[in-house]
Amino acid sequence: MSYTAATIQLLSPEGSLVDSDAGAEYRQYIDELTDDQLREFHRQMVVIRAFDMEATNLQRQGQMALWVPSLGQEAAQVGSAFATRPQDHIFPAYREHVIARIRGVDPVDIIRMMRGVTHGGWNPAEHNNLHIYTLVIGSQTLHATGYAMGVKFDGASGTGDLDKDIATVVYFGDGATSQGDVSEALIFAASYQTSQLFFLQNNHWAISVPVTRQSPVPLYLRPSGFGIPGVQIDGNDVLASYAVSRKNLDETRVGGGPRFIEALTYRMGAHTSSDDPTKYRTNAEVQFWQERDPIARFETYLRSLGADDAFFAELAEEAADVAADTRKRTLEVVPPPNEFIFQNVYSEPHPRIDEQREWLAQYEASFGSDA
Amino acid sequence: MSIETMPLSKAINAGLRKAMQDDPKVLLMGEDIGPLGGVFRVTEGLSAEFGTGRVLDTPLAESGIIGTAIGLAMRGYRPVCEIQFEGFIYPGFDQITSQLAKLTFRHEGALSMPIVIRVPYGGHIGAVEHHQESPEAYFAHTAGLRVVSPSTPNDAYWMIQESIASNDPVMFFEPKSRYWPRGEVDVERNPLPLHATAVAREGSEVTVIGHGAMVTTLLQAADIAAEEGTSIEVLDLRSISPIDWEPILASVRKTGRLVVAQEAPGFVSVASEIAATVTERAFYSLESPVLRVTGFDTPFPPAKLESVYLPDADRVLEAVDRALAY
């Protein structure tokens, strides 16, 4: 399953703007972007790719139990993340590293999770409403929908004020679309007419199972049965991701009802560091998507706008610095104290937890100060 | 003192109304809980009184109800979800155990999950499959959840309000065979904290303990035993997780004998936990092994056999006799 006649593409794989009837309504959002904003899109994509590759290396060197690469999906993520407004709430799955970074999360906090020192990593309230990762596939779509219901009940969306109305965005993948929770989230969102964007990154593979097993029809058609309009974009086109997300977010935030975007992209790496994609997919397929790389095409576009070698050289240096800093700080991450096991299991005192905390402390103390 | 007489279902209704009056962030969610008032009429009148914005007749999807309640709690609401019958809770099991129960831990305390899940449970109502079970042990096994079950209208009135006030998720198991009998409710004075075990009847020779509808059976057994000259102390567990051990241990230290009864299957159950812990902590006070009287380790049978499956006073007394024979 790849591009269809309905796929919105604003920037071709060759790096030139596409003039199409389907894309016309989104062009104004691109025209409003400054050169600095466009360069920031690129900067984020390049830096996160360097971070992601360094994280993969760290996992291979035994510094993490697992890594979840975002390689290849940078445009879908960067474009949609920059389309959000500060008041928006974002519920990621677990591969949205650059979205987290754009909303102020230190990417090493993602590594901490994979390094086994936390199940969360950050407080959404202190990180521009970027909620924590959810590992169970699709569960977060319901949390996002409930959050958006609360926003609506509070009158914090649907007033018509673009700078105040809150939109809620939830990210999920093609595999997740088969989960009951995703269908239930679409049902609740439609019933309560939430100000919400369902952002599906169709990276074509749910570990080893192709998207064709999840759905015989393009996934952007799925929400229409729930009464939610869906649109398909070239997810490797950062301009399409930005413009289509921006338009849908602003329409949903002022009360236009929930929206759904299917971003066609490709997971260039493994599902996680634990799998071997050569067992289930062809080199030809990987090659096809390699030729549609999100970063290469955007570099061509930026050069056509006047970005010079110095800009790209400086950016490469910044990306290398971030990777080196990631390595350095990953190696400095230390395990939490034993006490962590018992903290925050409950919000209020709990006798069984208190007893077990005390028991462990006494047990540890029984070995004496030499232990 | 202000005493009103009402059935347990109405006591929960009154407790919900009070909680909704006290805190505008409390909202109810569930299937058929609006104009119908729920299949057991527990929420009767609340939709008319508080509006459809606070009493949400949701789509028919348990995972959706729990999952969106989580999002609402993240937004600052205090949702009270009704699961129509205990046998329908499993589509929501993942959201309860993998999400709701663990989100405070996962967030390292940055957020709380003040959600109550009301679950009508238990047999004695002659209903079809999935309408008479007792799944409380699944939830008691999950860290992050609190699990309670009232047995009287007075406890129901207060415990629902305390559960809603809790910043932790509470599984609130309602003994549906006790929905209709009336009892006294003191609407001014809260008798006990949410997680306290209560002495329902004092006695001296054997302690029997249970929760929910089983407490009624235990009191019947104590009445019969008294006529036969045996003094039974009846404890109402009230809180399944955490368990309030001290009143249980104090009673066992006094009587030396303990029988634990429940409708649920006995294998790896609340009764198992009580038996193990009492044995660990009151070994030298015990005159006999802790005995369990439970549902069989079978599916809940068709209703014409429920009186065979569910422990009654005679089965409790059979265990009491065995305990006394040691």
C-alpha cells in the first residue's frame, strides 16, 4: 500500500513544490512560513536523525535494553508537531522522539525509559502538554479522546479563538488501527464532537506484519464510517504534514469536530532493536522509500530557496554535537534508589506498600554497612 | 443524628448525589445511566438533576468508558464509571490494569487518577451467564487499585463518597443481591474510614469473615449457631485492598479460629490471601487451620444451580464445625 490518487503532496521527492488541485487549499499555510521556520523544520529532522542513530548504536553497545528508531518518519512528525499551538495537548505512542523534543522534552529522558530507570520520563504539565509515551498499542487514543472531552466540557475549545482553543492530538500507527481502543476512540470522539486530531503514521509495518494485513482499503477511509473526515498525505513531505495538520487542527479546535490524517511514511529501520527487518521485507521496497527520503528532498528544496553549504555544514555539526552529548549523558544515567519501587504506586498512603518498603529497608540493613 | 431508611441502591444514589453537589468535577459515565437510571436504577434522577453534561450515557464500550475516564481525570475531572454487570468488565480490563492502575507510578506522582469504577457483582439474583460473578480478586491483585465492597446501605452511602474523594482509583464492588433490602443510613456521621474492617456481630468461639452479600449469610449462620450454643464473631471485610489486618488479627487472637467465606472461586482468591496472612501473623493464636468456604473453581453455573454453587449458612456452619473439631 503506497501513495494513492488522494495523497496530498506539496513537495515532491525531487524537492520541488507540487502544484495540484488537491493541494491548493493547503498552499496558503506554506506561503505563510518564513525561511527561518523552514530551516527549523530541517534542523529538527536532521538533529533527531543523528540522535536516533546514536541511540541505536548505544543499544547495540548494551547501553539500553531496547531502542525504537524513528528513522524515516521525521517529516510526518516534525510537520505535525510544528502545526500544533502552544495550548494543545499531544498524546504520543512511543516513536515520536522529535515531537517530544520540539515540545521541550530532553530526548535523554526517552533514553532513560529504554535504559530501565523510569516507566515515564517527564511531567506533561512541565513539558508543553506533551504526554508520556504509551507502550500498549492504541491505548492512548482513548486517553486523548477523554482529555478532549474534558476540554470541551470546560469550554476550552470551540470558542473560535485560535490562540486559546485547545486541540488534542493523538499519534498512533498502522498496526494500532486494528486495536479495538482506536475504534472506540473514534466512536467517542464522534459522539462528543471533540476538538481532536487523530494522526496516523502509516509506516507500513507493524513489526513484521504489513499494513495490507491490517486493512484492505487505505486507512484514511476508515474514519469516514465513524463520521470523521479523513485525509491522506505524503508523510515524508514535511510541508504537507505541516499544512494539512495546521488546517485540520485549526478547524477542529474551533469546533469543527474531530479530524483524521493518515501520513504515508516508512520505517527505514527496525521496529525496535529487537527485530530483523531483512526477514520480512524486500530490498526493493526499502529502496523505493529510500528514494523518497524526507530529509534529502527538503534539503534540495531549501537549497532552491538559497540555503548554502555553510548552513548545512553548521547543522551537521550541531547534529553531531547532540549525538555526542546524548552518548555522554546516557552513560551518566544511574539507576533510581530502591525506594523508587514503592513511591507513587498510590497517591495516598497505603499500608501494604508501607510495610513492604519498611521490610526491604530492614532486609538491606541486615547485611550491615559493608553490604 | 439523622437516620433515614433506604435500600443499598438508593444509598449509593444518595451518596453520588452528595458527591456531585460537593464537587462540580465529579461526573458519572456508563451505559444506560441517564434517563433510565441504570439497569439497577442506582443513578435514577441524577441525569435530570445534574444534566447530561455530568451524567454521561456513553456509547456501549467498556474500554472506551475507562479509557476516556482516564483522559478526563488527566483534565481534572473525577469520573465515576458504572460497569453494567461484573461480567462485562473485561473489555475494559486492559485500560484498568495496564493504564489506570499504573499511570500515577508511570508519571512518578506527577498526576493522580481519582476514578471510581462501580461494579454490580455477585449471585443470588437468578440471572443469566455473566450476570452473577465475583471477579474482585483480579483487581485486588493489581497494584495501584483500591478495592472495596459495602454490605449495608449505611456503608454504601459513605463508602461511595469516600471512594470518590480518594485520589487513587477505586474499584467499588456493589453486592447486587443486597441492592433492594432496606437499612438505616446515618446521613450525618461517617462511621468508619474507607479501608476499615468492621465487627458486624461480636462472638467468642469462631471468627467468620466475608465481604458484600456474604456478610448477610454469615450473620444468618451466626444466628443459627447461637441457637445451638456456639458463639460466632462476624467480621465485615469492607475493604479488599488494602486489607485492614488488625481487627481480623485481634478477633483471631480472641477466638483462635477463622473461617473465610466468599462467593468467588477459592483458588488464588481474597480468601486465600486472608488465610495465608492470618497464618503468618497469628500462628500461635490459631487453634485450627484457617478454613475457606467459597464458590467452586468452576464457571458460575446456570441459575437453577446457583444455590448449590454459592456458600450458604449451612456450608459456613459446616466449616465452623470442622474448625471447632480441631
